[in-house]
Amino acid sequence: MSTINIEVPDIGDFSDVPVIEVMVKPGDRVEADAPLVSLESDKATMDIPAPHAGVIGQITVKVGDRVSQGSVIGTMEVGETPAADAPTAPAAPTPAATSATPAPAVAAAPAVAAVASNAVPAATTQSARGDYAPAAGMVALPSAADIAAELVGGKKAHASPSMRAYARELGVDLARVKASGPKGRITREDINAFVKGALQSPATSAPATAGGGSGLDLLPWPKVDFTKFGDIERKPLSRIRKLSAANLARNWVMIPAVTYHEEADVTELEAFRQQINAEQAKAGVKLTMLAFIIKAVCSALKKFPEFNSSIDLQAEEPALIMKQYCHIGFAADTPGGLVVPVIRDADRKGVAQLAAECGELAARARDGKLSAAEMQGACFTISSVGGLGGTGFAPIINAPEVAILGVSRSTMKPVWDGSTFQPRLILPLSLTADHRVIDGAAATRFNAHVAALLADMRRVLM
């Protein structure tokens, strides 16, 4: 028997990920790839598997601790010395306080745990290194109120997720904290010094807003005893809904978004799609409208490259990051909420391959088996509710992207052809764009171009 360390494998572009569940204890015998601990980033829930079959010696992490790639989470006894593994990459540096940056690397297949868990978050804990750690199942992301307060104050605070969580716990407005860390980053000592100064000189601290709205002067969230009005049932939010709530609130507050609507005549395209599906039914080919939309969007992104960009607000001089690749995300409905799988290099794939890959990723999403890497790196997102209904909606941009396309249900409409009305199949398109990067004229042109491509897919070849 030999003792080996159990290290966190490649988990994509994440670091300081909280441990939300420990599934084994010392003395347990496990098989290779059996889940040992569960992590939860702002994108997904991931299980860390056993590298070999053997007996658990010790587990050195607990719920609430934070780990990165290469972190040792315990030891195990194995029957024979395993072959030398490739050198472990050093732990990634702590990211900025918002969402992770898209990473081209593919994770080494950590499985995503079930996303529909209804576990109630445990009490907050202290991590092994002493930082504030969020409750199990929660991620230390800035709330909408925190971000709004920073924007109102005219100052952008640089702090890690754990420091933002620590500041929220103490009720500290980070926009008013003087930073002493590297590159102007706020540290725990800075927050403690601010609190100490406020306690010693209460007269100098800013008065609370009238409504308790954290700088927006909003009314506080209403506290209502609903049992006074009738019977109720309390249902905890799924993990995905908790995570997406913080991201959506941030995106809605920080991005000056405008939605533009367009209609695409897909009569010929739908007839062609049904014809191909009928001809190749025995071969298992099933083209979807979403695959054609992805192909049209890829073509439009090449014509309008500003839609394939991200705004960099972390640098001293804000700039646009123009991407030379085309990874497309699409919203997938799961029992626990919406997730966004990403199709890489979608511009290099045919419609049949795109349709097959969409089906595979959507199935993995419903089963909770998407890896973190399969939900990273999107340049542009498509949210299609056409299978459910609707005539139009305003999707929220998935930061750090600058636009998102919403697709509703196609319907037959009478269209004037110059002499008479003809029945045509019309597909509603709703494009939401970041007005800091994309103005109304550009958004309208992009939407109209996508509609023209869907009306005649031969234009994609131009």
C-alpha cells in the first residue's frame, strides 16, 4: 500500500471554489472516479473524483473551504504506486469579483452534480485560510445593491468574492473603502480599518438612505407574513436558481441594455428543414431550427465583429476585447433552472453537426452531467423559447458578452407580396445589446441581417 495526495484536477477557469459537500470519511473504500467532494462555482456544481481505487486516509477540507486546481483535499491508500501523473498546474490566482473570464481550455471532465437539489444552505463558516466563506450552496458574488452602490458612488471597487461577502456581512459599502492591496485591491485589513474608523467617528460616516436601499434610496424588500392570508408551502430554491439570481441581478443593473425586435420569414427554410429530415430519417439526421439560427448568427458575427467582443473594465483604460473565435451558447431548460451549454467553434461546423451537438449538450444539461468547461467561453448566447410559445421577450445579456438573441415561436401570418396577401411563416427575433458597445443602428442592422440569412440561407455562403 502507498499513500498519495488527492488533488483538485483541472476545473476550468475557476479558483477559490467553495466546497459544498464532503461525501466520504476516513476509512471509506472507494472506486476510481467515485465522487469525494462537491464544489460549486458561479457556473456549475462539480464533483471531485477519486484518482484511483483505494481507502480514504484523511480528508483535509470541510464544507465552506475554498479550493483551486492543484489544492490537496486529502490522502488515500492505494494498492500499488500509480504511474507518474503529469505535473500538476499551480493554483490559479484569485479572479476579480465578477464572473469568470472565458477559458479556451477544456476541463478534465469533473462531473456536474444534480442541479435540482433542494438542500437548505447551512450556516456561514470560516475557511481554512481564514477568509469568510459563504454558506453551502451559495457563491460569494456581488449583489445588485452592492454594484449599484459602487456605481452611484462613482468608484469601482476591486475586491475578491470572499472580500465582497465579508463586506456584505458587515454592511460595508466597498466604494468607500480605501484599498491597500496589489493593484488597488481591497483586503480584509482595509475593511476592518474602515469599520474601526466608522465606529470611532460615527459622525463622519455617511447617513443611511431613507429606504435602506444600499445607495439607491430604495424601499426595503417587503417582509410579509403570508400565513395571515392562507395556507402556504415554502420551497427552497435550487442551486442553479440561487447562482443565476446573483448573476442576473448584476447583469441587469450594470449593463445599459436595449432590446430590438425583428421578424424573419422562414417559410422556405422550414420547408427545406422538413424535407431533409424526411429524406434522411433512416440515417438519424434531425435538423433543428436552432442549428440554422446558430449558423446565421456565426455569419452575422463575422460581418459585425463588435457583437463578438467584451468590454474590459478592469484595465486602467477601458477597451474592447475583440474575439477571433466563435463559441455560441444556448439556453437549455433543466429541472433545476436554465443553464447555458457552449458550442465551440460553431462557425466551423455544419448545420447537421450543430443540431447533433445541441441535442447532446441539452441532454447532458437535463441530466446534470455538463462539465464546467462545457459552460464557459461563449461569445454570444441564443435563448429560444419557440417550443413553448411567446411572441417576443427581452432576454438579459450574459456578461461579459455584449448581446443575446431571443427567439420566440414562429407563426403563420398574411404578408403582402405587392398584389395579394400570402401565408408566410414568421419567426420573431429579439436582440438585447449593451448600449455601451452597440448603438441602435448597429443592433438593427445585425438583427435585420440575421433575418435575411434565415429567409435565404444561401446568403451564408456569401
